[in-house]
Amino acid sequence: MTPALELTDLRKSFGAMEIIRGVTLSVPAGERHAVIGPNGAGKSTLFHLISGHYRPSAGTIRLGGETISGMAPHLINRRGLSRSFQITNIFPRLSVWENVRCATLWAMGYRYSFWRNIERLADARQRTEEILTEINLLDRWHVPAGVLSYAEQRALEIGLSIAGNAEVLLLDEPTAGMSRAETERVVALIRRVSEKRTLLMIEHDMGVVFDLADRISVLVYGEILASDTPERVKANPAVQQAYLGLEAS
Amino acid sequence: MAKAFVLGAVMLCGLGAGIVAPALAEDTIKIGYVDPLSGGGASIGQIGLNQLKFIADDVNGKGGVLGKKIEIIGYDNKLSPQVTLVQVQKAIDEGVQIIVQGNGSSVGAAVESFVTKYNERNPGKAVVYLNYAAIDPSMTNQNCSYWHFSWDANVDIKLEALTNFMKTKKDIKKVYLIDQDYSFGHSVADTTVAMLKEKRPDIQIVGNEFHPLVKVTDFSPYIAKIKASGADTVVTGNWGQDLALLVKAAGDAGLKVNWYTFYAGGSGGPTAIKQANLPDQVYQLTEGFNNLPYKPAQEVVRAYIARYKSEPIYYPRLFNLTGMVFEAMKEANSADPAKFAPKLEGMKYATFASGQEGFMRKDDHQFFQPLYMSVFGALDAASQPFDEESTGWGWKMAAEIPTKDTLYPTTCKMKRPN
Amino acid sequence: MSERTGAAPAFAAPPLPTGRGAGFLAIFGPWIAAAVLLAVLPQVLSSGLALSTLSLMGMMIIFALSYNMLLGQTGLLSFGQAVFFGLGGFLTVHAMNAFTADGPPLPLVALPLVGAAAGLFFGIVFGAVSTRRAGTTFAMITLGIGELVSSSALILRHFFGGEEGVSTDRTGLAPFLGLTFGSQLQVYYLISGWCFVSVAAMYALTRTPFGRICNAVRDNPHRVAFIGYDPQRVRFLSFSLSGLFAGIAGALAAINFEIMNAGQLGATQSGTVILMAFIGGVGSFGGPIIGAILVTYLQVALSDITDAWQLYFGLLFIAMVMFAPDGIAGLLARQQPLLRGRQLHRVLPAYALALVPGLAAVAGLSLAVEMTNRLTVHAGDGPAMSFLHVPLRADAIVPWLVAAILFAGGGWLFLRAAGVARQAYDEALAVVQGRGRTS
Amino acid sequence: MIEIVLISTLNGVLYGMLLFLMASGLTIIFSMMGVLNFAHASFYMLGAFFGFEISRRIGFWPGLVLAPLLVGLIGVAVERYGLRRVHRHGHVAELLFTFGLTFVIQEVVEMVWGKLPVDYRVPPSLDFPAFTIFATNYPAFKLFELLTALAIFAALLVVVTRTRIGLVVQAALTHPAMVAMLGHNVDRIFMLVFGVGAALAAVAGVIAGPALVTQSNMAALLGPILFVVVVIGGLGSLPGAFLASLLIGLVQTFAVASNASLADLLGPLAAGSGSSFLRDIWNVTVAQVAPIIPYLLLVLILIFRPRGLMGQRES
């Protein structure tokens, strides 16, 4: 079976500096895959490459077998890959409701329609309501997204990335900066929304990683050090030396 | 949103209360002056208003016209044809039947067309347009109107006069034309070329240049071109900054040619010529200038300059315009344009600047008058009392072109009201 | 103003949108009211000037709204909107002349379609060039295009008619229902009809998927790409449609004035529409309508009162940018929760308190300006003048003292009172919200 | 031929340096504050009028010092009491604020100095031809213009790239909080930068005033071309602005020298063919459109190289 996401010898340089140095990774459909690694390892850069924000310097990215490397972000998104951002990236002046509804529109096939009354789109409304229920923001639907609390904005961020019903979901540090209780809620949310989807996430919280991930890849200095099940990664001495050792201390 | 729409409409009602035309104050003869009175164009628009007020004060001091006072009302058109039409409408609402306008052929054409249509569509409330400066020939040719009278010589007439003058100057060998790239500049260039070809086939046209309107900061490259062409004379329709910068660049580069212009006397022109140090090289063609040896005019000019010290520029043609209109009113014994307009047709009038006779041609409502070539330079204090813009230099007589040498045929087919 | 998305206060959540239409009257009521108002206005304001001004306002409303499709809805700051207004107008004038001579008997009422097509066409052409970028780069490209087109207009004399422009006669076209559109009244109805239709269309456009995505692009173009939309395509569509409506406004100008000239394409006209949109308020749909009405009125009326009107205009604009960047509509929208919560009466006295010294300060400033103006620009008319019907001499010391005291004292008191008013507003808002939460 | 090339080059360089003189302050303000100052040309105009007023009382040279100081102070006040307040509403609001300022300054200038051009003269000490080439004089004042522009360019370059204050200022643009934490007063830095930018505009005004026409519409006439210079050079890049000024100066001057048109290139239109509209385009010469070539250049540059000749970033 074709993997949902497949990276082959992916490289990215900024000037003379090579940040991603030949990453090869295959994520089968339906897997929850976590990318961990120390700060500056290139995790976010890797996400930017996959989602089309950066163009790779070399190597290929395949989404469901189709090459997407070098495509514009919106084209990649339309092929079924959606992502969230580490730094909250929402539409601050639109209401929570509009934020989510906008994120559903393309997938619903409304595209650039300028002849339909948006309030009459029952399916978009229903989907928006579902998502808002899912991310627990239904009672805040009318508030401008810019005035939400941090945790609420993080939830909305996830809501935006799942609204389009993408096959492959990339989450960049979904629990960063959250309290224990908030983190638990988000983990439960991620678990729910990633049912029947492929998930690739960057996460620093090892508890979350080991709780959620089917497999883990360790990225150090732009290279994959190991890519395996949580137990085997935990046991890998190279990983322990390079990364987990630091965490443990 | 729809609320805002309603709100806007309500606001509009409120504002509207202010638009309702004010009641007519007293029984005066109202003259609406529609020209730029704010912004960049105001430097010329204000001069006309000052002068009309000066004339009105003088006439009113002598008892007015037909026993009524003359009232001058300024309407700021911001040099935009569209705003002009709103202002003309406003003037009409306020009981004005005489519109005076001059600056900008675009505005003039708009007013002429508006007044014509207005009189057609609103019979019985005639409005007349008295034009003192818009000189596009189309206004008295293909687009001519019964309700439009023009006191400034149009481009064709000016060039007829200019080329008649050049015809006699045997030392002109090579002529360079430089003009602003818009309709007026092209009229000047095309007509000059055609007329010189006919009147002085021996003159060589060594350059025919156009540059965009008020976009050029540095004229040195143009001066270099003129110099390279070997021209001895430059004819230009440039005005304002385009003329000032052109002349200054010539002075900087040491270009020695004679300049034939129409607007060198405009604001800033004399200063620029003095700064460029080009004595007795810049000519202008006008219907009069301060140092013309004609006593009555000089006295009026002195009084005018004393009152408007900061802007001592005036248009002799505004004196002609008002003088002729007031006379026509007296003849018709009415201030209604429908009644006095016929009296203007064909009227003969001793012009303000020199006392020589001019006449309003019936065929196209164009005023013909003697025109004068004057040259700018140091003055003989006794006989030439007026300098310009405190430069110490002034305009001096170079030649008089009698009325008969300014006549130019018209293609106007005037539609007269029955 | 219902879709205003600024910092709305936190009420307890209102019921979710249902998608089912509200009552007929709730949706269409304001529109019907507006239509009726447009129909009866000329009965109330029947002078020639009033009709001309209303007609001018009608086309400017369309123009300002078309501009706000860019600035307010899509976040694109353009300095060349007049290009579409002007080109729409020019093509309309040429079409009118062609139809007058020997063309299909197209009635005058249909001619704004020509302007719309022209605006759309040039919107597509220039949009393809300019909307590849956003932000400052976009603004500069539009500035360049604006300069290019307006300069070319003077050079291409045959199409643009040179300085005097192209004129036409609107009565020459085929009559429509027996109307020849000779009178300003008939033209007013033509313009108000098109104004109504265009405003409705532009409003409807904000309530479509495309309209919402435009807002999303305004807020965060980068993120839009990750929900499947191409921000560049959104900007392009918005730019083209904006050109279409600007073209309609230009066509109405052509019909109303029966003349078009190169000035209509230029920087002044582009600047005016920015002023209109911004003073009215770019944050809401209705703002530019208010701005268009107010600015047009000021342009027509203010220059009668003072020839320093541009100074007042500039000061008003600066004050708006500094103190009310949401424009007039934004100021009004902030009172909405108070009105709804029946707390407006709490703040009105405070507002009035601020208004009085504020007006005094404005009067002081204006007196100084007018006296300066008298002494410099109108030196030839002598120092005797009148201000607010009070006769005075501009060269005397007393009026200057009065002006200084009014301005300084009024200004100081105004700043104090403004603080009080702001506090009153906050308190009233807190009351409203507090009640909202408990209910 | 050599004559035309030489003289055009010389004229182009002189004009380019005048442009740079006017645009340098605009670039400085943009590079350090990220504000596109629409009122820059208005400060330039104020400089010219102050220079005129001072030079007719005390002399040109005191004017060259005092006028920029005065305008710099006005700039400081504008930043302190206006722009700073607007800053939090974003760049569009800042831009519109300066846009509104142009109206006010123009009107004030008209009220004080009237609408007619004033007689602002080249100082006698510089009022002589410096040299003559092919019988064309080059006045000393133009050389003075050129030297001032070069001196300002060199001085700014040193200040921005080599001195501590320049580095702090640039850091303040991207990381204001960090710079503030290091003990620098970001507000004061911005205020000073804006003042210096305005003062530079005034220097240009004092010098260009006598060379061009000092009139209340001079700001409006100049405004757009400065943006062209700054944008083509790459927003915020000082060497870029310098290069762009030269480029525009030369392109424009050489274009004026050329009389080519489409008709020359492709032969005249067949008689009777083509509309009058087409004929207009066909017969336009390069010289005719020379002054609008910079705008064409602007649009093309922004499409194909949006960061400009030497810019660091897109917007």
C-alpha cells in the first residue's frame, strides 16, 4: 500500500547552511507519527517543506504517491494535507465561527463562489458546528478570534487544520505552553480527530508523544537519527545520548 | 450594514438641509466666477477674482449698472470640470445668470457644453458663459455656442499674429518648437509649423519636441538638444513651472536664443527669466502689458497694484469683458442674458490696454483686438514705469500686431435661439 | 454593520446562526426603507444644486464602496483606484457617442454596463500585474500604474480627448420608457437606481464564500494558503470585481456630467476615494457610504465657506487616523452595544461635556486660520472680516487672543472631558456586559 | 554623437544626484522605521521655503544649516505627537497619517508664502559657470548639488553600517523589545530617525529650491518620483536608492535625446489603416515619454524583482 506521506532524501539549505540534510521518512496511512528532537534540529523547517511553505533544495515529497515537492501551499492543501502552526496563526478579526467556516469552504467545493449566500450553505454550517463542538469553542462562536485566550487560540488553530477534512494532518507543537489540564484535553482532542487519518506531529512533551504516537522519528541536526516505535526509540542508545539523555537529566 | 445605509441616507437629509439654495438676498446683478480658488491652480484663479472684485467696486462706486450693484460671487472649481459643473449648478440656483470662467480648456469646454444644454433644456432661464482665458480653438469652431463669448484670442489667432510678426523678422533662420504633450501644446506646434511653412518657407524647423505636462524636473537634456540643433529661435506654448524650469535650464547652460512664448508673463515667469539672466531674449504675445504707453490703462493698473501688492498680475481682457457686458446691458436695458447677448454680437469696443478698437465677431463670438509682442528686460524708468515681480525688469514693446492681422476664419455654424 | 469584526465586547453567547432567513422585514426592511428614501429625497431637496450633489454622492458611494472591497475587505491599499473609474467613464462616453450617431438603440440606463465591462476588463489586466504582490509592494505598483495611465491619457489625445476631454449628449440616446434624461431629476433617478443595485450587489458579495475568504486574506494571507485558497487568486478576483464597480461609478459620472477628462484618472481622484473610505470607516460595509456622502458634501459646501478648506480637510483626516482609525462608522458601531443594552443615556452627558470645549477649540483654531488667511492670501481685501457672523479685524490683537484662549483652553478642557467620556463609556459597557453575563 | 553621449551622461548624473539628495531621507526613514513617509516631499518643500526665508534675511549658507534644523525639529514633533500614536494601528495607518499631513503642510505654506513662486536665488558665491563642454555651461551650483549628494551618501552609509547608533537603530526595527531591554530608548531612536529624515529632505529643499521653482505645489509635483527612486532601489536600501537615482537620471536623459518611435522602428502605419488611437501610440517618440519611463520601470521592477535592485526584503 502506498504510504500516506513519503519523504526521500529531502534537503533544504539557507545560503551555505544546510538545515535539513537528507531526510527520508515514510508514514503509512492511519499512523500517528511524532517528530521529536532538540531545539534547532529542523523540525519546523521540515514541516514548512512538507506543507509547501518552503521549497526543498533537493529530494522529493510524495503525498499518497503523488509528488508535491515544490508545489504552492494551497495546492498541497487541496490534495489533502493540512497543518497547524507552532506560533498561533489564525484570522484575528474574524469571529471564531467565520474562522472555522472559512477553513471548511474549499473542501466543501465552494471555492471562490461569489454568487452563493454563505448563510444558506447548510453543510458548511453543520460542519462548522461540529468542529466547534469538537474543539470546545461552541459557546465562543461569535467572539473575534484575536481576543480569545491563548489556550482557546491553540484549540482554534487545531480546528482550522482539521476543518478541511484532510487525510494527512501536520500538527506543530499543539500543546506548547499549556497547563497540564489543558494538555490533557488537547491530547484527547488530537486522539479523536486523528481517527482514520494520518497524523504527523512535532511535540516536545514526551508524555504526549509516548501517549499518542504509533511511531517516533528523532531529528537531530537535520537528519533522522532513528524512526521506530516508542519503546524501541526509547531504548535506542544513540537517541538516548543525543536527546533523551538531556531530557532525563 | 443596511442600517448604515439608512443612517447614511438620514445623514444625507441633514446635510441636504444645507444644500437648499439660500434665498436671494437683494436685487443685484450677480456674476458667478468659477475658477480654482484653492489648491495648486488657485494661484491663477485668485487673480481673476481679485480683479473682478476690483472692477465691481469701481463700477458700484459710480452707481452700478442699470441702477443695480454688481455682485461678484466666487465658486471654487478646483480646476476639475466635474466640480465646475456642480458649482455652475450652484451658481444658477443662487440666481446667477452670468458665468465667468477662464482657466483650463477642459473646464471651459465643460462649461460651454453645459450652458448650451442647460439653455436648451430650461428655456426662459438663459445663462451665459463669458470666457476670459480658455483658448482651445474648438470652443469657437466646431463646438461653438451662442451662449459662449470669448475674450482671449484663441490659439489659432495668437499664432496667426505671432507668425505674422515672425514673417517680418528676417534674422530668424532655424526654429525649434518645444511644447507640453497635451492638446494645447500640440495645437501650438502643429499650427506654427503649418503657418511658418506658408509665410516663411525659408525658415527651417529644426526640432519639434513634446514633453509630459508638469512632470519634468530637469530640462537640461532638452536644452542640450536645442543647442545641438543650432536653433536661433524657440517657440513654446509652455506655462507655469514648465516654462520657468525651461528658461532657467537655458540660462544655466548658456543657451542664447530668442524665446517666443504666450505665458512668460504668468506668475513665476518673470522671476525665472531674471534668475536665468536672459535680458531681451524672451518675448510674449498678449493683448496688453503694463508699460504700454496708454495713460488711462496705466492709472488703473497703478491703483490695482497698490491694492493687490502680493499678486500684482491682471488680465486686460477682464476689463474688456466686463466693460463690454455692462455696455450691452445698458443697450438692452436688461441684465438678462437672453436680452443683452444679441447686443454683444458685433459690438465694437475700445480696448482697455491701448484704446485701440476691437470687435466681437458675430459668427463665432470671438473678440478680436490688437495684440502685442513684448520683450522682457531692463527698463527705462521714465517711460516704462512697471517692473514685474520686483525683478527690476519689465515688459517692453517689441511690436504691435493690429487687429486686422489677427483675423482668422472660423468654421463655426452657430445655432441661434429662435 | 452586523459583520463588524473589531473588538466586540464579550456577551454571553447569542444563539448560533441558523441559516434560516430572519423575518422578511428584518432582512429587506432597511433596503426597502433606503429605496423609499432614495425615491422621495428629490421631493425634499429639489433645488438644482441639491439634485446635482445627490447625483454626485450616488456615484461616489459606489466608488468608495468599490475601493473598500480592496482596502477594507481584502486588506489591499491601492493608490490607483481612479484608473478604473476614469477608464469606465471614458469608454461610456465613447459608447454614448457611438450609439448617438448610428448604433444599436441602447437606452441610456443600460450604459453603466459598458463602464462595468471596461472596469472589469482593466481590473483583470492591471490586476494580473499588481496582485501578484501584497502589502507595500502592491501599493507602490498601483501608484505606478496610476501615474502611467494618467500620464498616458494626456499623450493619447485621440482616445482621451486631450485636455478638454471627450464630451457627449446623454439626450441623444434612445429614450427609455419615454424618458430622455435631459433633466437632472431623471438623471438622479438613474444614478440612484444604479447606486441601489450596486450597493446591494456589493453587500451581497460580502456574504458569499468569496467575500469571507477576502476577509481572511485581509487578516492573514499566509494562513489562507493552508486552508486551500490561493491568496493571490483571491486578491486578483477582488481587484477585478472592484474595478467593475469603479467602472460603473465612472460610467455614472460620464452620464451625469456628459464629459470625461484625464483628471478623472489621476492621483487626486484616487486620493479622494481613500479619504472617503477611511473617514467613513473601512472596517464596516457601511462606512464608505457615510464617508462618500460626507466628503462629497464637504467638497461642495466647504469651499464656499473658506478657501482654506483643504487645511480643515487634512486636519480632519489626520484626526481620524489618530483618534478614530475605524472611521465614523467605527465610532458609531462602538455605541451599538450601549444602545442595545439601553445604557446610551449614561454616556450622552459625558459626550456633550466633551463636545462643548471641543467645538471651542475647533473654533479657536479656525479663527486663527481664517485670520491668517485674511492677512496673507486676501491681503488685498483689507483686514476687516467676519467670523461666524462676528465682525472683526484680522490685524487687531484681541481676536488673536480670543483664538489662542479658545484653542488652548478648549483643547485642554476637551482632553480632560474626553477622559471622562471614555471612562463613562467603559463603565456603561461594563454594565451592559455584566448584565449580559448574568442573564 | 560623442557630444550627445557625453552631455547626456553628465546631465543624467547631475539629475540623478539631485534625485538622490531628495530621496535619501525617505530611504533612511523607511529602512529604519518601516514607515513609507508620504509627507517627505512636504518636508522638502518646507526646507525650500525656510531656506528662502532665511537666505533673504541672513544668507544662503546660514539657511543651509538652519532650515534643516528647523524642519528636523518639526519632524521630531510630528513623530512624537502624531506618528507614534498611530504606530499601533499598523503601517497603513502610518502611511495615511503622512498622507493627511501633506494636505496640511501644503495649505500652511500657501497661507504663509502665497501660491505664487517665490524669488529664491542661487547664492552669488556659487552663481558662475564652473566649466564649459561643447559650448554648454555647467553652473557651479549644480556641482555643489552633486558634491552635497555624494557627501550625504557617504556620511549616511558610514553612520548606518559602521556606527553603533546605526546598528542599534536597525536592530530596533526588527526587535524593538530586545533593544529596549538592552537599555536603549526605542521611542527616542525612532523620533531622532524621523527628525533626521525630515532634515535631509529639507537639505534637498534648500539646495533644489533655487535650482528649480520654489512654489507651494512643488511637493505635489515631486512626490511620486521619489517613491519610484526608493522602490526601484529596494525599499530601505541606501546604496539601492543611490543606484536607482543614477539609473533614473541616466535613463531619462538618454531617452530625451532619442527621437525614435514605433513608426521609425516598424515603418509608418499604412494610410487609412488603424484607428486614431493606434496612430497616437505609433507616433509617440521615446523623448516624449521620457519622464514617465521611471513609472514603467517601477511597475516592471516590482513585478519581476519586487525587492528592488538592492533591497533585502519584499515589503
